[in-house]
Amino acid sequence: MRSFKKIVWFLIAAVLLTASLTGCLFRPTGPDTPDITDDDVDVNLPSSYSGTLKVLIPAADNEDKMMKALIAGFGLQFPNVTVTTTTFQNGRYEQTLMQLAQSKTMPDILWTNTPDYYFLVGNGIAMNLNPFITATERDKPDDFNLARDFYTSYVDMGRYDGKLYAVPRSKDSVVTFINKKVLTDAGVDLNPATTKVKNGWTWDEFIEVCAKVKAHYIQTGHSNWYPIDANLIWPSVYNPMFLSAGAQYFNADKSYAFDSDQMRSALQMVKTLVDNGYYPDSATSGASSYETGSGAMLFQSAAVSHYVDRAALKGNADIVSFPLITANGTPKIGAGFAGYSIAADTKDPNLSWAFMSYMMSKDGQERLAGGGLRLPSVRKDLSDPATAAWGEGYREYNLSAYTFGEEYKVVTDFMKDFDLSLKMDIQDAFDTMVYNCAFKTK
């Protein structure tokens, strides 16, 4: 592991050297767009206001259906405004934005998430939203107040250096999807009064469940099946594991912080899942999967609707919280957001903000849910899935798993102290470290 530490540090050192030599790798063509002030913002556009907006959305994940529902609601307020969408393909977010900027065809509103919004900020693509927030709170205090109306911990995930560049359309949290049939067949107690598989369960309890399921697989002739689809190379999983163990990525002087007992403990948790056969190593073809109904558990932040309606899981799927790693008294749960930014070169900032603020309104949030968004709202008055539209159709499931432990939620932000255009390079280096520690024999 020591030799690999040197390899990973070489990768990250090369990334940081590139940052010092080149600065941002890409900037939109044209002059930088200066921040507007709150005095420039008009939050009282008349309903007769006319204009056009274009919104960039992902081509998958039902975003088109949700956006159409949101646009329809916005159209009731501004019938003379035309809103259209354009899409990007999965895995081509940054390439798409670069092409749009270079061709001067950047949409007004841009889908983003954590940590992809760092790319927008680092390359000057996103507009600072602070003036819009200030103006709206000043001119529409009864309708909009950030601290009063929203879970600001999620809103703050879109900040960098004190400026807000993105606002969430929903709250994302890593949860544990479970297959009740597999767990029951393995002898795991799921009685609500006595089960350990519930919101707030611990990592040790999770490991106990993994052991039972693995033993069941072996006994039934499925030794190449694995209890957990853990997504170990996903920062939203390994980041809370590292932070729970007290590990840090960089020291205050930006030197690497790998060589510590805390980091070794964190990496050992990852490796233990592989060594015990709870998660397949890179040389093993795991025949089980949660999606096909043969796997027992899955770490994911997707909406419950993404899995429970699958034929292989129908009637057997549910969710509980991510298991808390309590050994150091600092348990963490991976969290983030999907949301939108305003392009720095939008032709109509006030109209763009009108659309964004509508998305954050109670009606806008309910419209998104009506279009199929089944993740918790960022609004405090829409937090309860028993009454808010995001819970509709799925209230028999443990939707409180998404909102459990808000005090434990952490975002992946270990690249924020470096040149933001190199976000992906730094993240890839850490992904590689986790992969090698988990899956390499040396």
C-alpha cells in the first residue's frame, strides 16, 4: 500500500502542477461577465413579459418529463415566455458545455449537481446568484426567504467562495436499498420492532447482515453472489466513509494527507468488504445484482421509484439510511443536490431568475414532483412525504430514510481548494486510490 500511495500522490501532484502552470484549462469565449448587483435585479416582471429561455437538461433520468411539468406551471405565470430544452448525454457534461460556450450557443439555464457545478464556477460559466437572492428577499419578503423557507445546508452546497452559483431542485442523500426477500431468506430479522435494518443502523450491524447474506449465498450454491452493490468508487460513498474514520485528503498547506492511521482505517473498511466476499474484486465476475433481484442491498441516492417498480424487485424492495460509522463519534452520510445554474452570458438575467425562483417556489417544487421527481424537496414546508407530492404513490415505503440524519450529511468537496477546472482530475486520482486499495492484491 505504501508503494501505491506514492503512485497516487504522483497522479495528484501532476494534477496540481498542471493547475499551477496553466490555470483554468478552458474559459468561455468572449469577455468575462461581471457580477450584477441586486439593484440591477427586477423580481417583479409583469405577467405580460415576453421572451425566450433555453434549459440544458440530461437526456436520461426522466428530467425531460419533470422539466415539462415545471415549464407548464411557469407558463401559467408568464404565458408570453417560450421555454425550450436541449439535452446532453450521460458522461458528456463538460464536453457539451465546452462546445456550447465555444459556439456561443450556451442555454440560459444549466442543469448541474454536486460536484459538477465546480466545473461551471471554475470556468466562469455560471452566474453569481447572490444579487438575485438579496433582491428577492428584499422585494418579496413574504414569498421568499432563504433561511426561513429552505434547508440551507443543501442550498449552501451550491456556494463557492461565498457566492451562490447553483440552487437545488431536490435533496439527494445516499441510502441503502434493501431486498426484503433475500434478507429474510438469509435469516435476517426484519420485524419492525426488533430489526437492526432500520434508519440509524450502524456499520457494524450492516457488516453482520452482510455476513449472514454471504453465508446464505454459499449454502445455496451461489458463492459468486455478493450482498452489497456498494458503489465503492463513487465519492458519495467513499467520502463519508473516509470522513467518518477521521481521514482527510489534504492538509492545511495543501500537502497530501494519505499517510495517517485514519486513512488506513478508512481504506481497510473498503478492503474488508472485498476480502470477506461482500463485494466483488476486480478479477471476479459477480453474478448477483440488486437490480435483478439477486442482490440484497445497494448504496444509492436515486429515487425509490427507480427500483421498487422493477419486476424483479416488486413487493420486496425498500430503503433504510446509510449505515453510520460510529467508531470515532463522527458518522457521515453522503449528500448532494441536482439543480440548476444561470449561464453567465444569459441574455435576460431577470427572466432566467424568474424561472429559477419559480422552480424553488412551493408550486414549482410540487410541479416537479408531479412530473415524476420522487426525491425530497429543498423546501421545509414540503419535507413530509406523507403530504408533499414527492411522496405520492410511494408512501408505503420508508421515505424517511432520505431525510434521516440531516446533521450527518456531507458533500464531496475535497477539490474546492484547488483550481476548479481540475476538479475531475483530482477526483479521478482519489477514485483510482480507492479502486487500487480495494481491488489490487498489492
